[in-house]
Amino acid sequence: FLDTENADIVALQEVNDSADRSLDQRFRTLITLRERLPKYRYYSFAPSDTNNLPEGKIVGGNAVLSKLPIAQTNITFFAYPYRDDYTDTPDNWPKRPRNLQHVEILSDAGALNVFNFHGVWDLDGDNFSEQRRNMSEVILKAIDGKQNAILMGDTNAKETNPAMRAIEQHLHSVFGDERTTSFNMRHKDNPGYATAVVDHMYVSPSIKVM
């Protein structure tokens, strides 16, 4: 899919970065994509935690792949800092570390400020929790004053959530409210996901969406 779409920049969440080649590819996402897609000469990885799985300790986080040079990167955590002892259980999902990855990419049109994030977890996509409020404030502070900003990711919140609406006051929502869901329902058994849109993209007013 990525090879066919041939995008200049790819922003990914839930990326695993194990170097153990004895493990399945799903635990080696970053190195697998870099090997299979050599067109993306530049990359940035923003680890959020080390997940203690039966297969071993797997580092996970956000990643940006780019055909264009990356000048600098920065990582900001929302509520919980990086931890190396995370265990993936439902009780821990709301407390899993999440971060905002900022990558400055050099293009012919000038610097692009790409922001990639995985939002704090909450089963209720409309719940305007304290964590979501903080997440929104962290994002707004990060994008303040940045030219040619592109913000995207798995927000874990609906576009109607006040946390997302606050971002729309500063950046244009590429998809608006036109989608019904952003989940692949062939792989979901909870019917609530059929009306949940949590994957979003926002751009500065200076960026033209075609």
C-alpha cells in the first residue's frame, strides 16, 4: 500500500522497533519498512515505551518516514513519561505513555513542521477528559508560531471531541466531519467502532489541500 501510494511523508503510530530477526515482522515494523521501502531515505522514531510481551521486550512508538531531508526532531509526552516496564493490559491502556513527535522536514517550498501523535486512550471518543484536555493544550503549544504545520495521527478521540475542536481553531481539518468511521470493521467486533472517526489530519491555512 505504501509503495503504491508513493507519499513523500508517512506518519505512523504503534510502530515496533525490535532488531531481533527471529521475531515476527509485526515486532520489527520500523526496520522492515525501511528495508522494503528504500525510497524513504530519512526517518525519525519517537519511542513511547518498552512493552513487556511474551516474545520479549519490544520498544514501540511513533515514526515518520520521509523522502525529504529531516532537519531536526523533538518529542513531547502528554501525561505519562517513557517507561520500560509497560504491560499491555486493559487496566494499563489509559496510563500508557503517548507522545507528540515533531519533525522538521526540508522541502523546496520551505520547512514543513510535521507533528505525529498517538492520542491518550479512552473508549469513549467524545469524553473530554483531563488527559485529553492536556493533550490538546500540549499540541496547541507545540504548533504555536510554526509555519507550514501538518498534524496527523491516531487521536483516540472523535472529531467532535472538544479537544479536537480546539485544534480546529488553529489548523484546518483535512477530512472535516465527512467520514463515518476510520476503523477497518473487518477486524473489529465492537459495533461502536463503525461510527468512530479517530484518525485525523490538520494543516496550516497556508497549505492547500487538493
